Amino acid sequence: MKRAATRPSETQPVNGTSEHQSLSKYIQARFDECSRSQKDVAQYIVDHLDEAAFQTAEELARRANTSSSTVVRFSQALGFEGFPELQAAAREEYRRVNAKAAKNGGAGGTSSSTPLFSLDQNEFESALTADHLNVEDTARKVSRSAVDALIEAIVSAEKVLVAGTDQMAFFASYLRHLLMLLDLRVDVVASPSQEALSRLGRIDDTTLTIGLSAGRPHPLVVRAMKLARHRHARTAAITDATLSEVAKLAQIKLYYSSNSPAYVRSHTALLSIIQALAYGVYAQDTAQYDDRIKAFRLK
């Protein structure tokens, strides 16, 4: 990635306003210039600005599955002297976004709810609090039009293929389970096995391909999405990274928040999205599905 000549604070006003270009928008504008490891850092900062604003370079590197030296080089490539200067820009944007949210809340918008636990939270309580906030953040940001489009695509597809590997394999299988309860034809690609690759080979223009990813997508998921696009199949992505390659290949995109104080990402919001999607499909024709659901003694 080439070194930038200017920093975000030195750029021209955005949309003709007196405000300077934010760090997030600056990173997005230069994302394609990044190396693969730098893209991991870029994605994480854009989607987890609050963590980037207050974590150390080592902590941020661990979250983005890269090294602290990559974080420093990424900062310098954007034109900063180092990570502390990039973090200062992140804090400035974080304060600006929160000030705007507080102003909107005070003017009749929604205000923050009472904290779940006291300020001296232990690790267990911190993880639960993060999950609660992830579901709330996802619910606020999700696009109803995108949700409606994905539900319609699931209902109308002759077959659905869900691609998700490693930690996403469980969620791919669970989505398949929920949809198969409604008698829908669903396959899963969760590993580069011969059987899974043969399922990819059966993708055609009647297939809806759904890619699940957290952070950097697995090459197999990217391959499934590219193959689906090549064969004119509908594509959808459910991801925690707005700049993910899987999202770029998808016609329908759903984003979920995965912030967590733990050593792994939180997938609570992803689970909520999957269950809500299945319920949305069920609600399209409850009379058709009720007898089948009762036969499984689920209600």
C-alpha cells in the first residue's frame, strides 16, 4: 500500500460541508490499495471504531488476526506517524458520532437503557453486556429492505446453498436445519471435501447462495460466491465486516455486530439474525407450515 500524502484531517470537506472526512470514510476510500493483512486491520477499524479508539496496537492486532507491526505499518501507510496518531483520529470520530447520537436522543430519539450491570463488571458480565449491545446495534443498523429481499429470495429459490466454514460451519448448519423444518431444499458447504465441492458444482441460476463470514472470509466461501455470480445465481452475505470480500460479491447484504471483550468474536447477533430470518420465512405462509411444525412438536 502506498503512503498517503494527506491525513483525514487534512482532506477536503465532505459533501460540501465544513466537516472533514472521517477516518472510516478515508480508510474505505483507500481500502483497495491495502495488502491482504492490512485489509484485515482496515475492516476491523471501520466496523469496530470504539475498540480501535481505545485499544492498544497489540490488542487491535489480536482482534484483527494480524500482528502489531502490521497495525503500525497500516497507520503509516495512511500518512500517520504511527498508531497513536491514527488512534487519535479514531477517538475524534468516535466522540463526534456519540455526540451526534446523544443530541438526537435528547431531541426525542431513543436514549440508552439502564446498564445491565454495575461499573465494576467481571469478565462474565462484560461478555453478556457486549452480547446485549451487539444485538441492539445490529437491530438498529439492519436494513428492512435487505431483510425482506433475503426472505423473498429464500422463499422463491428452488434450492438454497449456505456456505460457512470453521466457526461459521455451525451457523450454516443451523440455518439449514431451520429452513429444512419448513420443507425447503437446503445444502451446506462447510469444508473443502469432495462432497462439498460437488454441491458447489450444482449451483445454477435457480440457486440462492448465502455466504457467512466473520472477519476475513474463508477462500471456500469466496469461491462459492464467485461461482454463484458467474452462473447468474442470486447471492446473499451475512457478515460482521462491511468491507468483506463476501459482501462485495453479494446482491443482498446483512451486517451483524460482533464486538466482544473475550478472545473470540461474539456471534450472538448472528444467531439472532438467522432465527429471525427463518421466522420471517415461516410468516410468509403460516398455514402451509403449521402442520409440519406441529408434526415436529416444536410448538
